[in-house]
Amino acid sequence: MTLLRHFSLFFSRRFMLPLIAICGFQPSLADDSTSKETWIQLFNGKDLDGWTPKFKGHELGVNLHDTFKVEDGLLVIDYSKWEEFNGKFGHLFYKTPYSHYRLRATYRFVGEQVKGGPAWAIRNNGFMIHCQDPKTLAKDQDFPNSIEVQLLGGLGKGDRGTLNICTPGTQLVWDGALNKNHVIETGGPTFDGDQWVSVEIEVRGDEVIKHIVGDTVVCEYSKPQLDDGTPLTGGYISIQAESSPTEFKSIELLPLDD
């Protein structure tokens, strides 16, 4: 056997087998991870397919003043065609109800609030989860019965943390006790200016709901229910239009096992 062949066999046994082992396992790990997490793109970046608007005082499906639209790949809440707000709260409902899921989104506030909007609604939007069926909304109803995961923008001074809770027509268990407050402050971080913010909501029926920014769980609560005590184990998801221009870069959902 030649010296060259000895060298080849030594090199193959010493180095190639560990390399094959390493390279062989990496793709299977990646594939396994991908197969376990198939996120549904609720917003396709092109149009409002799958979403239906509802504004106070108007029938389901009326997109008042073209408020909800898609521009440059963003889902936009736009008030450029409004002269005054006049309490016309709006919501954009996704077509499918869900119970157990993770919802994540990237949003930002831009521009100025429309004339006549309430002071508390400046740089204020939200995801309404466990919503009632939009077909059951009264024509003059302000908000759907739901749990609101409030999205707030900083005002350039002091704390104004995002991911508070609002409870239109609902209540929940907070710190081990039934809480009937309409607004529950969660101590989330403040994001000033027009910066993009990414958040996540983990929903497991009426067992537990978590609000998350980055790796931080801002709050955790359970037993969402209607004011009469009826458990809320699932429902529709909607986005608000409360008088402040807002943009969403992405909205996606990962279904979880019950």
C-alpha cells in the first residue's frame, strides 16, 4: 500500500466520519422544528382577505372612510379621509374563531390622532381576543364583548406601558381573584415615537392568557368570562380603530393543542 493511500485512509477515518455525523443531524433538527411550528399568516401583505370591518352605527362589512387598508405591504388604520371622529369606534374581525393559539404581531403608531378622538385613545389600539361573533354585534355597539390586549404608544414623557388589559363586557381572574376593573395595568414597557414593536399573546382557552414582549412575560391571567360569569373559552380576533393611525407589519397565528 502506498504512502498516499495510507494518508487517505487515515484522513477519512479521523475526520470524515465526525463531519458526516454532524452534517447529517443538523437538517433533521431544523426540519423537525419547522414541522412543529406552522404559523398561519392572518395578514397576507396584499389585501384584507379574511378580514371584515365593523364600525359603530354602520352595518357589518362597511369600511367607513376606507379606514382599514393595505399600503406598501402594511395593514394600515388610516384617518386621512375623516373630518372628525364622532365616537365611530371600529374593529376589523378575522374570519376564523380560535381557542388555543399564539398570536404575534409587529405594529407601530404613526401621525396624529383624528380630530375629536378621546384623550385616552391617543396612540391606542389593541387586539380583541375571545370576541363575540361579529354578526351578533348591535349596530350602535361600541366594542365587542372580548378581552382587549391593549397596544399603547408612549407620549414622550413618563411611563405608558403597552399590553394592558381592557374588559368590555367581560371580567377575569387576576392574581388569584376575580377582577371586574375595566382597565388592568400590567406594567409593560413603554415605546415612544414611531418605532416598530413586536408582541406575542399566548391563549389557552379560559385556562391561561399571557402577554409577552421579547422574552418577557408581562402578565398572566385566567378564567376570562362574560360579566354574567359565562366562561370564554374561545372566539374571534379583531383589531381596533380608536382614532389613532396605526400600522401592522405582520400578524400571524400558531394553533396550539387544546
